[in-house]
Amino acid sequence: MLPARITFFLLAAALLAAAPAHARGTIEKVRITGLDKGDDAAIIENIEVSLTLYEAIGKVQGESRLEYLLSQAERQTRQALEPFGYYNPVIAVEAPRQGDTLQVVIHVDKGEPVRVRQAEVVITGPAVRDRYLREDLDDFRPREGEPFDHVTYEASKVVITRRLAERGYFDADFTQRKVEVTRAQNAADIFLSWDSGGRYNMGPISFNQDYFRDGLFEPLVYWEEGSYWHEGKLDRLRESLTKLDYFGVIDIQPHPELADDDWRVPVDVNLTLAKRNIYSAGISYGSESGPGVRGGVERRYVNNRGHKLSTQLDYAQKRKSLVTSYRIPAFRWLDGWYTFAISAYDEQTRYIDMRNFKLIGSRSGELNEHWTVIASLNALRERWRYSSGDPFNDAIYQSSTLVYPQLTADYVDVDDKAFPRRGFSGNATLRGGIEGAGSDTSFIQADATLRWYVPVGEADRLILRGQAGTTRTGDLVAMPPSLRYFAGGDRSVRGYAWREIGPRTPAPDKYALGAKHLVVGSAEYEHYFGGGPWGAAVFVDSGSAFDDGIDLHTGVGFGVRWKSPVGPVRVDIAHGLNHPDSQFQLYLNIGADL
């Protein structure tokens, strides 16, 4: 007989040889079944983030590591479902082997969601009488009977906490913050309460900068010291300072810890100057103006009183312009500017030789967050002539001098100024002059443009645009071309060249004269692939510039859209329907069109 020790080792070796070999292996793929890829997309994503199995895909794992990963998959999946209110799911994990590879399948049955059985969400203290906080409490989700979704619950909690802070309840804190989940009954009980503490008031504002004269920015503080605290007041102050374009950094810091006995919170406004000069340069090309260059310089601040100076030059082959403006801040009554500007313009295209010189004095101001108004006094001297043959032979110059006041109003109420999908924007202008009071003729002119942005689906939009203008004058000949109406072009009726639509000189030249009246309408639909940034558009435009009878011209086309980092880019190709043999027109625009 063999010794006992040798017999033991032989037996052990035989048992090991007979046992199945769970050797090293590689997880090839992980699949999650039982969930809808549309409605449950967020749940699937959370499971994928939570599973450590995904980190092991494609990597050789030892036997013990594989067993550990598979044993943790059920627990991790269950925990990933809880934030969405599913506390009693049925989960099965399968991991069939094919040689050295495994494909893990996780079957998920969410089961019934946990629902809110009881919700006690209250605020105590002076904020009980605050209307906005009462509305936030009424809007708190989830309500009784609704599934207990952690994301919704946390979002509602943050809304109230932030509202307390922005309305000056700096001492607010939770007195109770508890959610009890009873798995057996699929029920959740919410117990949430805040003590608001007292409401603080607006204290003294200190502008900390070392260049501008003292007191320059104090008119921007439109509220009275001692009034109720509201974060929106500081937001508006920040916006006003940003629009001045003096500063590279604007840091507004309230100090509730330094409040006085009247609960007045001091505020430090720390301002860092931006670079004084801005230079710009570029190249341009127009089908009528030809190739050109442009350049400009702006002095953000000329002196410690905040004055600004800017000059812009556009020098093209057939069209040139120079504009210089001097602006003085005007903070009282309305945020805005006093502006004095001089402009010179020269155009010598194939159909007109025109030069004008203009002096402008204006006062701009913001009525509110939507309305901006500019009142100005203008003095215009313009000389022009149309060709009556080859290069202006025998053409007679006409000239006009007009002195007239003008009122312009701009309106913007959209969800996103860079890429609006919902809301309205528009502008309106009214001007008029009197013969003998600096003008060669009496006239009154009014025009307006309105844009309506309508969201469609997740990312698409419909843009409706309308424009109308009219002129009343006894002598249209004395009205310079720069104040007449033209139609056609990328911002008018696409499918036609700039100034193509409207009254014209007699044949054979048939050059655009400009008109008394203008009517334009447009409808455009933009579709963005997968939500963007690339998209396509189709549109139809119709309109006319006319003196007596209206002659509508209609154009249709399509375009490419790109939400670029510098703003929307639009490339359009359009064709006019009134002249089937006319050429296709190509347009390129960059930036939001408000």
C-alpha cells in the first residue's frame, strides 16, 4: 500500500483535474435589456456609468476579478435605478462563455416606481409672506401621488434655496431635510423645511477702480439704499457696466457679514480696465461694390469722464464710406449715450454716381430690458446722378439738403439673442423734415420690421418676417436715394439682386430709382440635423418697392445653416419667380439677425 501522505496528494490532483476550469477571461460586450432606449435613455446612461463592468471590456481578467465584477453588477444596476424612483426592480445577470470571452447580459424589469405618499415642504420666518417663495412652494415637485424622482426633487430644492439667497434671506437654512422610502409599500415621505431668517436690504455700493472720476457710475445704481435686497438689481448693474465696454473684469461682491443694524448689506464693485484701443481690419467683396478693404479703431475711453471715439473706413472699388463718432455716457433718466457723428459716403457703380455728407447728434437710451430708443437730429447733403448712356455722359447732377429729426425704437424679446427660437424682435423708424426749415422739401417717413420666431420640435424653428415703409412728400425728386426704398437682396426679397425691385429709369438703362413705399414678407423653416450644429433651410420671400401700384416679386430658395462659435452662419441660394430666366442669387450672412 501507498503511504497515506502520497495517497492524499494523488486524490487532490484527481479532484482538481475533474473540476471545471473557470480560468482567465475577457468581457467582450455588455448589453442591457428590458428598458426602452427612448423613454428610459437617462436610466440606461446612469446604469452604464455605474457599472464597473464597462471599465473591464476588452481587458483580460483573472478568475477572481471576473467573479467580483459579475457579483457587483446586480447591486450597481439596482442603485442606478433608485434616483429615478425605482426601488424594487427585478434584475438578472447572465454571462455565458464562448471560450475565453464573455458577453454579459443584464435583464432589467423596473417594476412599479416609488410614489410620494406624503410631502411636507414648508418655509418658516418672514419669507412666509414672500409671494415668489410661496409660488415656488406651490410648484415644488414631485407632488403627492407622483413618482419620486431624485433629480426632480433636488432641482425643486435648489430653486427654493437660490430664491431665498437672491431675495436677501442670507441667514436661511434647513431645519429639516429628510426623505423616507418604504420599499415594501413603494412609498416615499418628504419632510423638508427652511427657516428663512430676516430679509436684508441694499446697502452702500463702492466702485473700486482707479481711472474714472468719482461718481461717474453712481447713476447706474437705480435703486434706493435701504430698499429690499434683490440679486436682480446687481445683475442689471453688471449688465450696464458690461455694455459700457470699459472693463475686462467686473466683480460684484455683496458682504452680508458686514451688514449694519438696519440689515443693510454693503456691496463692492471691483473693476479692472480693459485694453484702451480696439483695432479691426478685414476684406470685403460685393457684386456691385467690387473688392475692398475695411478697417477701424475704437478708443474705449478717451478720458476719465468715459467718452468714446471710433472711426470706421470701408474702401471698396466702387463704394466707400467713412464714419467717425464721439460718444458721451448718459446715465441719468435712461442708460445710453449722447453721440455726435460725421459720415461721408461715395458710390460710383454702373448705374449711379452718388456722394453724401451727414452730421448726426443723438441721444440713445434703454426704456427697459426689451426696448431701446434713439432720438436724433440729422443734417444731410447729398448729390447724385443716374447714367443716361455710357459712363454717365450728359447726365445731370441732382442735389438735396435735408435737416430732420428721427426717432428709432428697437424691440427684442427672445429666448436666446445668439440663436433665437422663441419670441419677437423688431424696429421702427419715424423721420420728417419741413421745407424752409433747413430742408429742400417737406416729408414724413415711417417704416417698421417685425420678426417672429416659432420653435418647432427640439431644435427646428420657423422665422416669419414682415417689413413695411411709406413716404409722404410733395416732391419725391428732392428725396435723395439714401432715403428712398429699395427691394431685393439678402435682407429683403431673396432671389433678386440688391435694388433690383422697384421703379427704374427709362430703357435701355432701367436703373433703380428708389420708391415711396415698401412691403416685404418672408417665411423660412430651418431644420437642424440631430439638434445641430448643421442644418438646412427653405424659404419664400415676396415684396415690392413702389410709388403707386404695387408689383409683388416672389423668390424661393434653400440654404445651409451652421451654429458656429462666432454666431449663426447662413448660406442661401434663391431664384426669382417673376423672371424664370433670371440668374440664381447667392447670399452669405454671419451673426444673429435680430
